[in-house]
Amino acid sequence: MNRLSLTSLLLLVIRRDLLLAMRRRADVLTTLVFFVMVVSLFPLGIGPEADTLRKIAPGVVWVAALLASMLSLGRMFSADYLDGTLEQMLLVPQSLSMLVLGKIVAHWMLSGLPLVLIAPVLGLQFDMSAQALWVLIAALLLGTPVLSMIGAIGAALTLGLRGGGVLVSLLVLPLCIPVLIFGAGAVESVTTGMSAVSHLSLLGAMLMFSLVFTPWVSAQALRISME
Amino acid sequence: MAINWFKYSAPSTFYGLAGKLVPWFAWPAALLFCVGLYIGFFVAPTDVVQGEAYRIIFIHVPASILSMFIYLIMAAYAALGLIFNTRLSAMMATALAPTGALFAFISLWTGALWGKPMWGAWWVWDARLTSELILLFLYLGFIALQASIEDTRRADRAGALLAIVGSVNVPIIYFSVKWWNTLHQGSTIKFTGTSMHIAMQQAMFTMLVACWLYVIAISLVRVRSIILERERNTQWVKELAEIKQ
Amino acid sequence: MNWAEFFAMKGYGFYVWGSYGVALLVLLLEIVLVRHKRTITLQQLRLMRDVGDEE
């Protein structure tokens, strides 16, 4: 076998995970349907007044995105764990962090990106302005990868545990609070007539910070869980 | 005199040492609790602004301070255990977590009971109260993770990693909550810190020291049980006086 | 000093004693639980020893 360069390894893992996911398309759709449903439930619970809805829209979309990404975290490593692929992955000479990053990117493309794409439609349900919608998309684009990355640590730590699904939410949700605050805050600042730049740049900083550290931490967590 | 610290990092030696240390922390803690409460209730004067309700701070502030410190100490122990592979520090981290969660709970409870007469609401989304709540969640996550892993080595190491990630996140969470709070013009607890009467400061400080000693004593007792459980198959445990009888 | 007055805390009695009461209760509960855990652990170890002796 030729030694793979890091980028080609990354692309290989992403392509493999996407291919595997395409064979089980229902899983991807479930997350998306869950997201749409949760968001659509809020007006039914709160009432259809446009003013209230406009006000709560960013928070609702973000909380729903948070829950939806928790829902799919269990799948990030479990299939590979069950069929033994993960054990082989730990043995590859290339960097495990890069491999984990590949899995994170694939997870985001399957569970984060669809949410970003459907969010504007849901925003219309909440009577959001065009400008707010654009900021919502930008914030989600910056924020959802962070959710996948922090989630990867939780998924790796709870690998193979019973009740892992609830446990992973318990571990990861508190750590995601800054993303929620700045993500929802960005949209809110636009609707109140301020600039969203500071929120978005803080989200960007979080993205960079997690991009550097979380793949490595998740790799360590995988090693701990697989010992 | 050089003390061989590594000698005490072995669970077998530490078990005996901890047993001897417990009374030296427990009794001063009890004494200082009494002294602190006496100063707090009988010596410290009534606050001009808040009346008698301010006396809640003598338990609220030490509990809040300790709940945060315990998390950091827990993470430090966990990191030590992860890096140097010392079993004892991992056990200390496990022993500290329930007490930390408890202090976080006390801080929230007393904060609510203080908030009601002061702001007319049991709960306000004040930056400090909110961070305290998130801290409680972090503790619960740590405890839940360790409880659900049967293999103790994996439980130690997984918990350690989570505690370290959590402690990196704590300042980020704190500042984001603070920012969120100022953005929404939430209420903040303002206590006239500079004009605090000397007796109030004494009471608070005494209570803080008492809580510290209490935490040390209770976690030493707890870590002793953990040591026994984990080392149950070793010879030294079988030869202990408590077991032989 | 009048004790009834002291416990009333000028109308804040419920809040002040509610705080200290629950804090005390929780700490006492922790002490009881930790001691109970130690008793249980010691009992289990003695049981294990007895089983081991019979073998």
C-alpha cells in the first residue's frame, strides 16, 4: 500500500462515510425530519402571533439544530465500532486525528449541512426578514460544524455504552451552550438593527479553535474507549 | 526532612494516611462552621439595603466559590491521572465530583431563596446563576459518564478527558453567558462589596474555610471506600485490621 | 435577645432558614451516605474473605 498523504486520507474517509450513508438514506432523512418537526411544533405551542414568532425564531431554530445533531451523534462511530473497522482504523500508520476529522466532516455534511439548507424555509414560517435569514444561514454554517466536533468527543467517550444516546446529550449539550448563545445572538442582533459581525467572528473563532483541538481530543477519547 | 511523596501516591499507603487525616479536617470544619454561623448571625450587623436576608451569603458565596474550585481541582487530579497514570489521582477526581455537584446545588438553592425577597423572583437569568447551573450540568455529566462505564480504567480515563475538556470550556461558557446577560439587560446580583462590615467578612471567610475543610474530610472518607473497592483483591486489603477482625 | 424575633429575621425567616436548613440537610445527608458506603464496602470485603476462606 502506498503511503497516503494526509489530505487524500481525509478525502478517502469522507467519501467512504458519505457512500455508506447513501446506502442508508433513511438515517439522514430522520434527522432532517426531526429538525423540521421540532421547529414547527413551537408555533403550535406558543401561538401564531407573528411578533412573538419573529422574536423566538433564532432560538428555536438553534435549539432544534442542537437537538437534531445530538440525535445523529450515536451513528458517528458506532457502525464502525460494531463491525470492527474502528479497531483497524486505530492501527493505521497515518494520523488518527486526521481520520477522525474526516468522520466529523462527513457527519456534518450528513446532519449539519441539510439543516443549514432547510433552515431558511423554516425561518419563513416564523416570518423572518430576508436579512435575518442570511445571517441565520451564515451562523448555522459556522456553528453546526462546531456542534459536530464537540459531539465527536462525546460520541467517542460513550462508544459502546448502554444508554449511550441519552448520555452523549448529557455530556455534550452543556459544552455547546456558547455556540447556541452566539448563534442565536447573531440573528437577534440583526433583527434589532445591530451588526452581526462580532457574533459571527466569535463563532468563527470557536470553529477554528475546535478545528485545531477536537479531532485530536476525539482521537484520544477513541483510544481510551477502545483499550 | 525529605518526604517521599510518591510513597503516598500508592493507594495502600494513602489509605492509612487518609484515615489518620480525616479527624484533623472534620473536627476543625465542624468547629469553624459553628464559629462562622455565630459571627454571621450574632455579631454581624443587619445590612442597610438588604435587611436580614443578606445573611444567606454566608453559605451562598462559599458554596459557589467551592463548587467552581472543586471542578478545577477535580480536572487537575484527572489530568494528573491521565498523564502520569497514577491510580490514586483518578480516584480522588471520582471522590470529589459528588461533593462538587452538591455545592453547586446548594449555591443554586440559596441563590434562589436570596433572589425571591431581593428581586421578587425565585430564578433570574443572572450570569452567575446561569453559569452555576451549567456547572451543575457538567458535574452531572461527569458522574453519569463514570457511572455508566463498568471497566474502572476506562471510566477513570474517559472521565478525566471529559473533565479536562469541561474545564477548558468553563471560562468560554462563563464569558458567553456574561455577554448574553449584558446583551439582554438581565439583572445582576450587586452586593455592596466595598462597604461590607468587617464582621461580615470574617463570617464569610470562616464559613469558606469551614467548607474547604469539610470538602477535604468528606472526599478523603469517600476515596477510602473507593480504594478498598478497587483494591479488594490485593493482599494488603485482606490484611487490614478492619477486614480481619 | 428575643429568640422568636431572631427566628423571624424581620420577615425574611423563611428565606434565611430555608437556605441554611436545606444546606445543612444536604451536607448531613452526604455524611450519612458516605459513612453508609464505607460500612457496605467493609461488609462486602468481609463477605469476600469468608467465601475465600471456605474454598
